[in-house]
Amino acid sequence: MATVTLTIDGRKVEIEQGSTILEAAKKAGIDIPTLCHLEEINEIGACRVCVVEVEGAKTLMASCVAPVADGMVVHTNSPRVRNSRKITVELLLSNHPYECPTCIRNGNCELQSLAERLGIRSVRYQGERIEYTPDTSTPSIVRDPNKCVLCRRCVAVCDKIQSVKAIGPLDRGFDTTIGPAFKDPLKDVACVLCGQCTLVCPVGALYEKDQIDEVWAALDDPKKHVVVQTAPATRVSVGEMFGLPPGSIVTGKMVAALRRLGFDKVFDTDFTADLTILEEGSEFLERLTKGGTLPLITSCSPGWIKFIEHFYPDLLPNLSTCKSPQQMFGALAKTYYAEKMGIDPKDIFVVSIMPCTAKKFEAKRPEMTSSGYPDIDVVLTTRELGRMLKQAGIDWDALEEEDYDAPLGISTGAAVIFGATGGVMEAALRTAYELATGKELPSVDFHDVRGFQGIKEATVDVDGTKVNVAVAHTLGNARKVLDRVKSGEADYHFIEIMACPGGCIGGGGQPIPTNTEIRLKRIAAIYTADEMMTIRKSHENPVIKQLYEEYLGQPLSHRSHELLHTHYYARSKYPGMEAATGQHASASPVAAD
């Protein structure tokens, strides 16, 4: 690769031809501030915060898009550059609410940090302000255009990574906003509520719908028996809310912290992740041997489920009928657990700690009430849990590690890896192989389905039967896989799809920032946590065995289907138009074979 040499702030830098000035500066150890820039996703030079002075150029240049040239001389900190950046940020602030102390991003806001970095102590520009009503129409995400800085990072992620295109720029000039077409509310468009937009928003214009007060109210109600479950990915991420490095495994401290909040029982979603594998693995083997609809596609990711309902409803019969581990847990908490403990299920309040904003939507789906009550009462994201613990004044560093409560807190390593892309597939293969063959696996590690590659393929020999599997993360990659299935190009038997980059470790409810480097550290921690477990196969979980003996009978039994399985609906790509006309895409659920 040809290289060029340029001078940045008096330093010679050699870098590959085609690189940007921003990249060259970074190589030289010079930090140029940015706002709209997201590497390889949103490189549009829109915000002008990253401008630099290039000798010989008539105007300042946006370093995130300006290519380097041999002999170029760049100044990143000249008076002209400093003044331009300061004016740009002041203009942004002039049409931005001064609500920092009450904003959900206070202390973790890129605009706030820029103002501090540039030494802005007053805003010289006063003028007209536009006021919008925040969009609170969905159970998952709040969109507040008043705080939007028009960086378009959310637009780029929704388009380029998720291929959903639910939002975009509207109007022009001073009236420009970012939102759904025709200024519809999010509930009236094919938004999958994955929350990736909330992870990349630099300010408080997009964020999860906060439900902390609902949980406090339940904990303060003496009539309520309040239980909590924690998703696999939270144990390698919630520590970041307290300054720990990404990938810190904090399972025991998280359990202790939840007990300090006052939960009656602290359980683990990993328990029902193991249960999911028994049900989904059995479903796969039944379809494989009895001629059911293939490929079977996993159903644990609610953002992915909403995506297929909107964009590929003809493939709904391929979905596993299994509920997600979150919903299975709620159904069992209000039936099996309620009976064992002698508690009226109406008095059981189930809280989920999830890395996901779409889980809030999933909990509100009307079909998720198989116990006669909502399976899940409230979903808190990892970020909400961090804020709640801070509200309670809990000293994270002083916590001693504690164990989950029995029985719904006992799990295996196979359940832990649900948190990473490829984890559900690997967990399923560990169990499906041994159930089908009656033989012990020579190794429980299926490295072919691991890693950060967008689409992974493998062929697994199950006692002479070749099983073709695929793993995809992000909905853009899901679209590629589904298009191959529809065209007949792909001959898959089993497909895992996760909506978010890296799987649940990169979910829309995870700590901010979440980037590729951080995702990789969380993934590594997930596999470390798996290796630390005494039992690493779901079907060897002794409490799962007990559950089937005492209550469910066997996988895919009548009771299992009543409590642990569900159905999905075809949804329009244009739900707002349906609402306006009173029509519906599907009057009945689409069930899998």
C-alpha cells in the first residue's frame, strides 16, 4: 500500500494513502474533537467540530473526511481552528435546552464534554428556538428532538448496520429534525426498538424509557413479592457504570447489589436460557427428523423478532416457537415458583435486568401472559440498573460477592454464552448433539460459530448427519442471510440471529460508550465466565431436570407449550398507514410447524 508523508502540528506522519487527516492525527498522538463521526459508519463531516487548517487551502477542512496528501501541512490547534470550533459548539448550544442537571446523559454527554474541552463559559448567540413534544409512543425508546444536534449518527446506524431505515432527516435548514417519515411517532413505523440509536446518540435526544420508579414502587409495597432476573450479558457490563474496565466479570457483586436494593429473590435468566436450549434443541431435532419447517431460526432476540415480523413475514414459520429466556422466566415465576413457594401469582412482581431496549417491548406483547398475568412486569436496562444502584447509595467497591438464589438461579456455562453472538448456537449444539447421539461431546467448544464476523457458517457432524448452521449479528446481516434462504442459495438447517452488533453484549441498553473494542472485551469475558462454570451443558443442569420431573414432564410437552412457547404476527412495513385505515397485516398469528 502506497504511503504519504504529511506534517501535523510540526510532526512528520507517514500513513497509508487514502487515510483521512483525522486518522493521521490519531497516529501522531493528536486528539481532534469530533461529534458526528462514527468510524466506518458515519463519516460525513456534518458537524464541523473536527475542522483543521491546511496550509494552502482557502477554508478550514473537516478532518474526518479530508484525505491526506503528500507534503500536506496541517494545523489542528491554530487560533482560527480554535475559534471556529468554539463558534460551532456555541451555535449548537444556542438551540439546545439548558437541562444538563436533569438530563439522562448528564456527565456522559459528548456536547457537554465538548463545551468543557473548548472552555465555553457563555453562549454569545441568542435567537429563535424550536420546541418539540418528545415522542414517548413506544415502551422502549424516547425521542426528544429538542436535544438533537443533527449529527445523523442514529440515521447511519439504523440504515447501514440495521438496514431498518426507521428514521432520517426531515425538512431543511433551521427546521431540520431527525425522525420517522412524515413526522410519525416511532410506534407507527417499522422501528424494531433495538436501541442501537441510543448507543450512538452523543446527547440525550434518544434514550431508553426509564422505569426505575416503577421498580421502587414495587419494592416499597409490602404486599408484593419482588423477584429479579439478570441477563447473561449484564454480568460483563454493569461494572462499567462504576468505572470498571469493559469485560469485568461482576456476577457476584451484581447479585449482592440487587439484594441491597431489597429484592426478595435474586435469580438468573441463565436458568431459563438452559431451559430454552432444552426446548429449542428438542424442537430442532423434531423438525430435522420429522420433516418440519427448516431452517429453524432462533427466537431469543426481540428486536430480531419484530424485524422478521415487519420485513420477512413469509419466513415466520421458520422461527422457533420458544419464548425468549426472559419470558420463559416470567411464566415460570408466576406458575412453578409461585406454587412451590405458596404465593399468589398476582402478588409476584418480576423485574428483568436486560442489556436490551427491545425487551421492554417484548414484555408488553399481549401474547406474553401464559400464566394469566404478564410474564414480566418491568424491564430495566443495564444503564437503568447502574443509575438505580447509585440512587440507593450502594458502594460498589465495598460489596462482597454473593450467589444467586435457588431454584431459578442455578445455571450452566452454556447459558452464559447466550450473551455473545454465536452463543445460542453453540449452547444448542452442545445439547442437540448429545441428545441426538447419546454420546458425550469430545469438546464443548464450537469455535466455528464464535467471533465478530458478521455472518458465520459451519457444518456439524451429528453422528453421521451433516447439519449446516449459520450465525448472524446485526439486522443488516440478518437480511443477507434471509435473502439467501428465500432465494434457495443457502442450505441451512439451523440459524441464530441477534439484532445487535456482537449479540446481547452490544445491546441497546448497555453502558455508553459501546463500540467494537468494548464489545470484543465483553465477548471475551463471556467465554471466560463459561469456562469458570462447573457445568457447561444445559441438559446437565440438575434444577432443569428437576423442573421437568416435577412440573413440565418433558421438552415440548403440553404444559411446556402452554407456558414456554408462543406465536408471532405478520406486521406491516407501514404500521402507521394501517392504523389510519383500520386495517391489519394479519388477523391471526403465524405459527411454526
